[in-house]
Amino acid sequence: MTRQIWGDPDGIPEGSDVALEAVLTVDGAIAPSQVTSSGIYSVSIENTVQPLQTILTDELSDVVTSSLGLVRWDITAVQTASWPMGTFDGDIKLVDSGGSITYWPVSLRVRSVID
């Protein structure tokens, strides 16, 4: 799977409200049977510069539109205030109603706020 990068090319401003959106595909196509609104979607991203610092942990999705394969997380300034500048890797995780788990790789690019 291709790693989706949020915030390319300039980066998401640290300390901002952001919406992270992903269109999830299986073998390159939207598969409503796997990309379903009945599953539980979460995203986790780790600061790979300082591995003990987690950017997001099991953040549950706010919007799922299964016919489009779209999943969105609404992240507030309170959640982003401590993000350092850099590019950080993580995964979107789907636990479907049958208990099967699917992962999609993502990265998050963060920049410092420019005053």
C-alpha cells in the first residue's frame, strides 16, 4: 500500500485545528465491503525522532462515508499543541464488525507556526 502523507508539502501548522482525511482502498480500489461504517477506525502516529513521544494514539474517527472510502478525524488545537516539527509515521487501523483488522500506512508532516 502507498503511504498517504497528511500535510504535504508544507506541513500542518503545529497548534492548529485540523481535519485529517483518508480515502481507504484495498488493492487500489474502494471496497465498501471492507471500508465500512460498521467498523471502528483509529489512527496512531509516533514521533520517530523521539520514539517515546506519541503524536496520536488510537484516535477514533469522527466521520466515515463508506461509499467513498472516506474516513476523517477532527483534531483540535489542544491535541496538536505539543506536536514538534517533522514528519512522523503511523497507521490507520480498522477493526471490522467480524473482528478482522486492516492497516493503512500514513505519515503526518508538521511545521512550526509562522508569525
